[in-house]
Amino acid sequence: MKRTLLISLFAASISGVAPLTLGADSLHWEAAWIRSVPPGAAVAAAYGKLVNHSAASVTVTGITSPLGAEAQMHDVVAEGDQRRMVQIDSVTLSSGEALIFTPGGRHIMLLDIQDPPAEGSMVPLCAIAAPHPDTCTDAPVQRQGPSISSDMPSDHAGHQH
């Protein structure tokens, strides 16, 4: 068991996939990152892909990070020729489904930042999906993020707001 866990963690580390939090066998992060912001900025955005590997649906009810006082999931909706952000309270992911946070689309807002992190630093991001343990990763702070493949459905027709 111990050897299998070590091999799995090693494989995840060299594949660029964030390892699962111990005990959290249902969700994991891929390609998470936080956009760098100038000194004095009170808000930052985070992106990445959260994948449900369990056999059952999982409802993500929030995101946490020590970077700001609050983290919120947002979506961008079009109303005529205008676009606006709306807060998402929860998203239900079916087995094998992914929640993708990208610039210009769904994203994570980190609010009330006191001390913006330097580019290249790592910041924890955690997904909350009770009753499961939080699923965390360390996200690099950078100007541009990696491209995120969307080989899994991401329209989430069954998600709840």
C-alpha cells in the first residue's frame, strides 16, 4: 500500500498533475495557477482544472486560499452585448467530469488580498466538496497560465447555482 502510494505520488509529480490530498480519492487539480498582480492590488484571479475521478457525483461548494480573505467561484454571462460576472455557489461534477476555470470564463476570484504574492511564488488553492476532505494544490503565481485541455465535458448542464 505504502509503495503504491509513493509510486502514484511520483507519477503525478512528473506528469504535471497535482497529487491528490491523502484520503481525497475523488477530486484533483490540474494546471492550477494564479495571475500575477501589481503591488497594492486587492483582487487576483485563479484558474485551473478540477477533475472528479470518483464513481459518484461530487458537489464543489467553494474554494479556499490563504491569499485573500475570501475566494469565490465566478462565471461570465452574456446579456445582449454586455458581459458580467456572477458568483457560483456550487457545481456538481458527474463521474469523470471536470470543472475548468479559464480567463474570460469560469474563474476563481481571490478577494481582499493584503500582500500580493511575487511572481513565481506558490499559493495554496483548496476545493471544498463536503463530506470529502478538501482537495488542495499549490498554484504558481505567473502572468500567463498553461493551456488546459478540455477533453472532458465542461458545460455542466446539471450544475447548481
